Amino acid sequence: YVVQVGEHLLGLPLLLEPFANGDTLSRLNQKLCALTFNADADATATATSTADVEEDASIEWIHAVAETTTQLLISNIQSLPSLSAHGAKQLTADVAYLGNIFSESLSLPQHAVLLELETLLSCEPSALPSLVSHAEYLPAAFCADVAEKRGAQSL
């Protein structure tokens, strides 16, 4: 399943490429694009060209898709009734794969949520209480839920 998601993510830049020379992406979703292009502004006062804005819009779209993918992964993990040792190992590999797609293939910054999730899934069960109490990027309730699903004693 995660391999299919990875393949779709790898194809995203190619899907956005035809729009790189226009303002389509910026206009499609102003909330995604942090930069706006003001046609009335003096061109000499603007250091960013339309092409640069559109490239930034493409990057914003890729960031938004990566963030949404991460949130969907977390939601799916929350819906699991339990997590065996083998299941945790497979999920760790899936999370690492997704992190590699983001950082290596899409050139996004290392995703701290995925790194913390990978640690939570791959650690020894005895280390879970400490990791749950020191979680920085994942919600404490989610971490406690994962620890319980992995069989850690009540936190």
C-alpha cells in the first residue's frame, strides 16, 4: 500500500510541471500558496518573477500533499485495533520509506513527525513510556495510544 502511495508522490512533480510557466497553481488554491502575485504591483519593486512564484506554488503543493499524506498515515495508525511486533516492524519500514520519498526524492526537509513516529514504532517496548512522555512532534495521546497498541503497560 505505501509503495503505491510513494509511486503517486514521485509522480507529483511531473503532474505539476505543465503549470510551471503560469499562475494556475497559485490561482487554484490561494491558501496553499504563501506567495501571491499582484498584477498591479510595479514589476521593478517585485524581486520575485511570476515563474518563481509558480515554482514556489508547486513546492507549496508538494509540501501540502506530503503533510496530508502524513496526517492520513497517522489517522490510519489510530484506527488499528492493535499492533503486533511484526506489524510494528512493517509499519516502521513503511514510515521510513515514506520519509525517504519526502526527503530524498522530493527534496523536502526531513519530516520530524515521521522520524518521531519511526522511533516510537521501532523502539523496545520498555522504552515506550519514556518516548511517550518526551514526544515533541506527535500528540501525547497518539503516542500513548501507539504504546498501548504495542503492548506497553498503562502509561
